[in-house]
Amino acid sequence: MPVVLARVFTFAIDGIDPLPVSVEVDVRPGLPSFKLVGLAGTAVREARERVQAAIQNSGFEFPSRRITANLAPANVPKAGPGFDAALAVALLVASGQCPAEGVRDRAVFGELSLGGELRHTRGVLAVAEGARSAGLGGLIVPRACAAEAALVGELDVVGLGDLRAVAKLLAGGAPPPVPEPPVPPADALPDLIDVRGHELPLRALEIAAAGGHNLLLEGAPGGGKTLLARRLPSLLPPLTREEALEVTRIHSVAGIRRHEGLLTARPFRAPHHTISASGLVGGGSMPAPGEASLAHHGVLFLDELSEFARPSLEALRQPIEDGHVSVVRSQRALQFPTRFMLVAATNPCPCGFAGSERPCKCGELELARHRRRLSGPLLDRIDLLVTVARPSAADLTRPPLASSAVVRERVLAARERQAHRLTGRGVRCNGQLDAATLRDCVPVSAQARTALDRAYDRGGLSARGYDRVLRVACTIADLAERPVVDLDEVLHALALRQQHESGDPVPA
């Protein structure tokens, strides 16, 4: 029997990015064997058994010859079961049971069951984007993933249920219609109308939403810190189409979305305090996105901040500052996006009642240990530091100060002003401004600059803190529809950063 070589295109997921992979299958006379080469991971090596069973259970002949399958390029690690379908199709083409013409301009991606069914596979949206970027005309995926793959547009997506349907399509059969992407139900977000009292924390929440600023809420247990933090998403603007595709791709690669179409709500991630550093910012032996990336374009909420492990919190410093995290494994550097808003809640001391009506039972050693758990460099990256006091009995019976809909209108208006001012600068809100852009595009009055310089010279601000106070002051001006940052805005921003619960301005 002559040697037959078949080639089928597919993709590997490298972090959250698709990498083109060519599946080459060589069938030649010799003792029956099935070798798989090309830096394949455990799940990929196990594909030999799945592919053989799927081919035989689909009514095809598995060649009793020497089979070598190569996943090229050989220096790129391959992981996951998404190569099953491409391996099976390449083997059918190499053994003459399917025509090669059907896969010349198509990629194939998906996991196979032992019975030959194509199963839902994570990362399909990234694969579809890779197929479009590679100039391929089409993509064959499991039927359950077709709607997700079709989100990218400009690509002939075919969703099929099993290996027999794939062979029929390659033989010239008509492809089934692509199902419409499902419209996810609009989840009712927690509303500010549930909040009583907390005038200053509510103001800080509005400023954080308008400018994309990081926020720390400190107060005794039961004061409403978590209640406030969980209502932040209801104040944020909707995702743009570009942002929604990026967020959906990250969540698809992580395998936490199934049959839900395009993600339209901004993500809100609240990991438990026992999470590891790699779980928080990404990593692992085969690097995967962490909670910081899953919160991209959304909110990362760290409740009981002082209970998180110190290495985990310190790992957040670069993602907060740069908007991405770099993970290096085996001479490979992967980059995960982490443009999120950080909202954290913490108690003022181990017992939780320092500074409240109830007496604090903590000793000096315990208080010092508690303060050391939150490092200065991390706190310096937080724009708003607000104390949440327990509401009074009278507050609990008063009407709410505002609803999310009312505050959201003000936030959207402020964001529109920022978008207009920042056009062409690659950022959309004040919280994403770098220092050079900030000084270039934000007009500041002489009085305001003097007050900020004086606060810096007194040693109360770092250079980073100086810029962050200016960003917050700019957001306050945007909310007030003022074109220039004046003294009042700077004093307000300084007061919020220095935890003045009463909101009284810091003396200039």
C-alpha cells in the first residue's frame, strides 16, 4: 500500500490566544501502531484511544497499519481534547475514507466521545477568531459550540453532531444552518435602593464607577461593606461589542460558559480568600486565566481582604498597574488581560470593632499584625479608601438616598465626557490613564495644583498617589460637569483617599 499523508488545520489555545496547528497523519505499511508526536499533553495523547473508538463506532474502518500523527509546530505545547476531531478527520482522509478537498480551506476543532459524537469544547470563540485571522474560509465545530463560534462573523461556521455528519459534509453534503446565538436572560442586578444611610460610601461608589477607580471599604462587621460592593455593577455602563467579545473569549477558554452566547453584563468576580496566587492572577503548569482576567472589563471583589494570603495580594500589584499579567513558563511568556476595577472590603482589626461603638478587644501586637497583612504598595494602588460606619436606627427607616438607575445616568454622562476627552488615546476612563496622558489632557487650576503639591510635599502621597488623586479629582469634576479640576475637587479626592469618614476636606 502506498504511503498516504493527510493534513488538517486546527488550533491550540496558548493562554487565551489561538495558535494555528497543522495535524499531519502518515499511514504506511507496517506493524499496526498509532504514534502521536508534537509536544502533546496528557489529554492529547489520550486522544489515540478516543479517536480509534470513535472511528470504529461511527462505522468507519480504523487502518491496521503504522500510523504517525504529528501536531505541528512541534515546539508549541498542545493541551486539551480539542484536537480529537482534527485527528479523526485527518486519519479518515489519509485512509481514503474522506476526500481531502473538503478540509483544504477549513479548520476542525472539537472533542470526540467514544461513540463519535462531537462534544462541547472550551475555547471555541478563540479558535474561530484564529481561523478568521489565518484567512481560512470555514470552521467545523461541535453543534453545541456553533452559535459561539459564529459570533466572530466573516467565517463559514458549521456545527455538527458527530463524526458521520463530518464525513458526509466533506463528501459534498449540505451544511446545516448555524443556530442563532442565544440571548442570555438579563439578570436583575442588586440595586442601591436596598441601601440605607451610607452617604459618603455611596458617593465613593459613584465616583469609582464613573472613573473606573479602585475602592477599599473598611468598617465593622455587618456595616454594609459587601452590600455596597455587590451593587457596583448596577452603576457601570454596558460592555461595548469589542469588550463583550474579549470577555466572552476569556470565559470560553476558562470553560465557565456553555450555550450562553455573547456575554453582555460586566463580570463580577468574588473569589474566596483561600485562593492561591496562580488562581488569582493566572498560571499553573499549563497557564490559564485567573480571577483577575475573568474580571477583565468588570469588577474583582475581594471580601475580607486581610484574610487573603500575602503572596496572593502582592501578585495583584502588576495587574492593577499594567492592565495585564505576564506568566512565564518554560521559556514561554503568556499575557493575560486584567483591566478590572478592584473593590475590597476589610475589617479595621482582627475582632472587627476598632473605631466603632463596640469595644475593640485586640492588643497592640494583633493590631500591628493586622496592619502588616495589607502592604503599603498594594494600598497605594487603591484610589478611594472609605470607612463604612454602621447605619443608625433612624437611617434604617428613612427612604433610600438613590436608586441605581438614577446614579447610573450620572455615571454614563461622566463616562461620555471622559470618552470625548480621551478620544484617540487608547483608554476610555480616568482610571486607565497613565501619568503622562493624565498631565497632558486634564486641565487643573493653579489653586488645585498648589493644594495637591502641598499634600505631596508633606509626605502624605507617593508619586503614584499624586497621580491617582488627580485622576479621582478629574472624575469628580466630570460628575459635576466642570471642564477644569478646581480646588474643591482636589480636596474631595484627598479626603476620600485619606479615609475621612465625615467627608470634611483635608486642610490645604
